[in-house]
Amino acid sequence: MPSSRPDAPARGAVLPFDPAARLAQLERIAPGPVLERWEAVDRSNHAPRIVAVPDAAGEGWAGAALVTARPQTAYTKIVDAVGDVPAAVEAVLAHARDQGLVQVKWEGWTADSADAAALGFTPMEAPRGTADGAARPPAGYVRWLDGGGDGTAEPPYHRQSTNFTCGAVVALLAQVQAGAAPRDSLDRTAELTLWRGATNFPACEPVGLGVAVRRTWPASPVTVFLDTDRSVLLDSYTEAEQEWRALLQQASRTDAARAGVPIDPHRLTLPELRGAIDRGDRVLLLLSLAVMLGFDVPHWVLCHGAVPGAVVIEDPWTNDTTGDTWVDAHLLPVPDAALDAMAAVERGGHRGAVVIGAPEAAGE
């Protein structure tokens, strides 16, 4: 049974959520379909909590919310709020501030835009379509705490349609947000076409991705940062499989020289990454997903905004089996120190990034 002892005192009780042991207080205020959705997936990696507000008599709950979040991030997400919804959401906001978070999100399963707006939340742009037929929240809302991220521009969201096209997707997102590509070009055809020009089979390594971006959008300045001259993203292959992929990576370096794409061999630091964002550049950054999603694989994300203490990213991958949805992955704040640790891939701890500048006007 989950403990009834609160682990945060602000406005309401905060206690672990155990899908195997329903609480009577919840059953009295939460519709059955809501509880069934909460219990349908294993959310344990996202530290599920119930934030509950006591009723006037002090004998039950007036309202409650299920909250989760990816590890090592600077947000919390309301899956649903039930009962006295405004009181429950206010309790979540207080709890988030106590934790030093910068953002609260709210999935639109049961909340509508009027509910969200009345509590200070802004609608996020939902992705078009539904990938793989999976059930995903039809809407999502965000509230930046204390106005910290109110000026953060929102790119569109597009979930990668394969396990290996993350690099192509974040490059497309960057260029759509920069105005170098139209929003209606963001689809599976564009994703696979860009991946085909960048792949090292099947991953996109930093130099090949940078060259593909430059070839696709010649007006966009591109710089690749890679702190090794060795081939990367090959640790999982046999020696024979590594050999031909390494040859292709050397060919990518030749292509980069011909296309005028500089390769900076020093390790991009977090202050430098923030400086690039402040200049209006967009940074495609190679991470390990071991901490955030439990998969120790290299993965591309888009860094496009910064708030005090955290960088705002777009992650094109979500894990439906853990309740992780586009609401988690979109406008996702990651603390600087956590992002710095994640941006070290494979046994060598190498860092790869592709920095894309604003498109140059004709004649410049």
C-alpha cells in the first residue's frame, strides 16, 4: 500500500501513486475511466505522485491530480486533475515551486482550454496525426512558473516515425522554426528523405547530418562540433560492421570540406550552447537516453530555448508504454548540469552537435 505520509507540505499532500492499490479517497472523486487510464501503463520510471487537497471536513479529498515527469528534468506533468480541479492544480503549482521546477504541463485528456486558461496555462501546438495509431492526448497545456519561459518560441512537434530518424526530425523542426522550411513540409516523406541523405546506416552521425542540412538548405550556415576525430556511434557493431561505416564517416568529412561545413574539434560547452541559442541559432545535440527514458542509446534532440537554469529542447521520441507522450517531449526543460551529463555518448563520452544559423538573405 502507498504511504499516506506526505513528502511535500505545500497546499496538499503529495504521496506515491501505486496502480496496484487504489485509494478510497481517489475512488470517491475520480471517474472510473480516468483511474483505468492512470493504471494502464507502468509509469514508475517517471516518479508518479498524487497531489491531493483535503476536503473541508478533513476526512477525504476535495481534489487530486496525478503528476509525473521524466527523470533529470525541470518540469512536472499533470496527467489529469479530478474533483476540485482548480484546487488540485494550484496544489501542483505549489509543489512544483517547492521543487524548484520551471514548468508545469497538463495533458488534455479531461481538461479543456477554458479550464487550462483560467489557471494560467497556454495551449501547446499538438502534432498532426497520431503516430502508429497510439492513443495520445488530443491537447496539451503549459505554464511557465513565475514567467520564466514565457518568451520561449514554440516550434511544431513531430514524433519520429522510425527508431532511427531522430536526427532528420530535429533538423526539420529547427528549419521550420527558423522559417527556412514551410510548416506543411514537416511530414514522414521529408523525414525519410533528409535521413537518407544523412544516414550512416541507420544512425545519423554529426558530420553527415551537418552536410545533409547544408545541402538541403544552402542558405543556412552550419557548424559541426565533434570532439574526436574517430568514427562515432559504432560501439554496438562488430568490427566488420564498424569498418565500412567508418569509411562512410571519413567520406562525410570530405563532403563537409567540399560543402564549406566547418568541423570544430573542441567540446561544445553548455555556456557556448546557451550563447548559440541567445544568438538565434538552433543546436542539434546528441544525447544518451539512459537517464530520461532508460535506453542507453545515442539520440538527437533540438535545443532551441533557454530559461534560468535549464535549456528547452524538443525530443522527437516518446515511450507510450510508460505514459510518456508528446506533452512530455515538447517544450521540455532540462537543467544545465543534467543536459551536460546526458550529452556524452558511447564509451568515449564524446559530444556531437550541429549548430544551424539563421538563413542568410540572398546576396549576403
